[in-house]
Amino acid sequence: WDTVLSGLVTGTTVFNIVCLSFSLDFEPDSPVWYVIELVCALVFVLEVVAKVTKMGWRQYLGGDTRLWNFVDCLVTFLSVVDVSLTTVQMLSASSMGDGAAARLVLLLRALRLTRVIRVIKLLHTPIFQNLVNMLTGFLLGLPALFWVVVLFLIVLFIFGLAFRIMWGPAEGQDLMSVCGHPDLIVQAGVIVEEECRAKLHWIYGEVFFGSVGHSMFTTFRFMLGDYQSKTGVSLAVVFSEGYGTPFRLAFAVGMILVVFGLFNIVTAIFVDSTISGLKHNDAMRKYALQYEGKYVKGKLTELAMRIGELVFERTACGRSSAMTGTTSTSAFNHTRRSLWTPMAEDRSVRLDSIALTCDEFVEVMEDVRIRALLRDLDVEMYNAAGFFDTFDGDESGTVTIPEMIQAIVRLRGEV
């Protein structure tokens, strides 16, 4: 049942998002998109109702999956509001004033923008587990990524400052006001003074290294392999021809340091940080599962022992009443000790022999400690009689301790 519901919701979410993208470009006012949105909203509502019916409000809002359940409720609420307002718009389009219609359209656009939130629902499905791992790795690598940005800014500032000093304009230099933009000078057929052509690299220096900020951005472009001006002129060629060997040497050394040094170091740090974070998460998840397994085992053992106590106490009371006609405290304690002593010697045999009828099962489930243990195991017993058939796996009319443990494990979703 859970697998079918999960598959239905996942398919509906994907289909809804795909239809949203098409509805923006192809006949946005078509009623087909409204019908699709209505059906998807009904599926989301069905999911919430089914989960609440199965888990109960307390477990649904306070269990381990409460955050995902909150996302489901938010997505469902927005879908219902979206469909409701769209219905109002369709039914009262002719009678609504221009101002009210415009406000309703703006509200609907805002709600349609929130449909993107439905993508989050996909992260909770097993089929997208690898995508979740990638996003988790990215989030774990964000601290390292922050320091990568800081390192890049420092490197860009150092190189930008150096390039500004070496290839930027000197104090009082303003060749662009005399010669014009350097891209116009290199165009064929444009007549300019020879002095301007000779100082072309100086003029390009004014454009791309005219300030420390411009120099830093140009350096960043060089790191990414972008060496062209607005019209496609190669800056590396222009500066190489103008400054000669000093530029070629500085450019080559700088690119080697950045591409083969800085980039590789940054990649290694980011990858190492991400992998270390994922390994730590996996280790913590394994520890949590191990702890949960021990915890559940301990609670199930405690539950079985408490049921044994109740059964033997009930038997003791019955035997004491049959022998004396009373249920005095001394007689009850004496009989309880006599019955419990052999149980300590062969506990597993005595517990396995317990078989509760429906009335006995209901009576046991009303015990305060039994209810507390079941809550610790994430099982709410609101109607014990209604759960009897669930616990009676072989339909024999009685519930044994092994059957009860198997039913609790199934209710927890662990098998």
C-alpha cells in the first residue's frame, strides 16, 4: 500500500511539474490545464488523508517524518488554494471588475510560482535517493566552498592589482579620448593615426585594466579562457604583440599557476570536504540505526515481559480466588511468587506459551505500562479490539507473543 501510494504521488508530482512548464507556453488559458491541476490537487489531498488515517494525527505531526509531512501539507494547501482561486476566476470572469480581476491574476501567478515547491516532494522518494545524496554533498561542501570564494577573491585581487600596475594606464593617460575605442581601430577600412595603431595595447589596457575592479574582472575572464573583446579581438594576441616577452612570460606563468595549481587544489579541497561529510553522515546514520535496533529490541523484550506479568498475575488471582474464595494481598503475592519463580528459569518457554483471546488482548492493551511501551515503539493503540485481527496473524482466534512482536514490527514499517 505504501509503495503504491508513494509511486502514485511521485508520478503525479512529476507529471504536474511537466504540465506546468507546458502550460506557460502553450495555450495558458486552456481548461485542460485546469482539469490536470484539479486531479493533481485531489491526489495530494488523498495522500494526506491516507497518511493521517493510517498514522493518526499525533504520529503524523510528531513522528520522525513530521518535516516531510509538513511539506506535504504545505504543497497540498497551496494546490487547493490555487485550484479554488482558478475556479473562482473561471466562474466570475465576466462579472468581475478590471481591478479585482487584475489582483486575482497577480495572486494566481504568485501561487503558480509556488508550484515549484512540489519538486521537494520528489526528494522524499527512494527513486531519487542519488539526487538527494548529491544535494546533501553540495550542502556539506558549502563551508569549504565559502573559503574557496574567499581564496579566489584574494588571488583575483593580487593578480588584478599586479596587472593594473603593469598594463593599466599611467597617470594622466587618456588615449581613448584621442584615438577612440580600440575595437574601431582594428577594423578594416577605418583610418586612424599610426601612433594610435602603435599604442593599441595601451588603449586596450585603458579599457580592460583601467581600474583595479576592471582588472580583477578581466583576470577572472582570463582564468576561464575568455580572452576576447566585444568585437572578438584576442586580447592575449594584442598584449603579446604590444608588450612582447614580459607579457608572454607573465601570462604563461600566471595561467599555469591558476589552471594547474589553484583549480586543482580547490577541487581537491572541495571534494575531500564533501566526501568526509558524506562519510560522517553515513557513520552517524549507521550508529542511529544500530541504536534504534537495540532500543526497539529492548522495548519489545520489556513489552513481552510485561504481558507475561499481567497474564500470570491474572492466573494467580484466579487460582487464589478458587482456593480461598478471596483475593487477599498476601495470598496474591504468595501465588505470584510461586508462579514467577519457574518463569525466571525458563522464561522463553513460558512467554511463548501465552495465547490471548480477544477479551484478554483488550484487557492487556488497557494496561498503562503496555500503552507507554507501545507509544515508545511508535504504535498508538486507540481501539484494541479493532487491532486484534491485525495481531492475529494466523487467524487462530488467539494472539501469541511472537505474533504480537511481528505485528508491531509491521506497524512500524520495518518489514
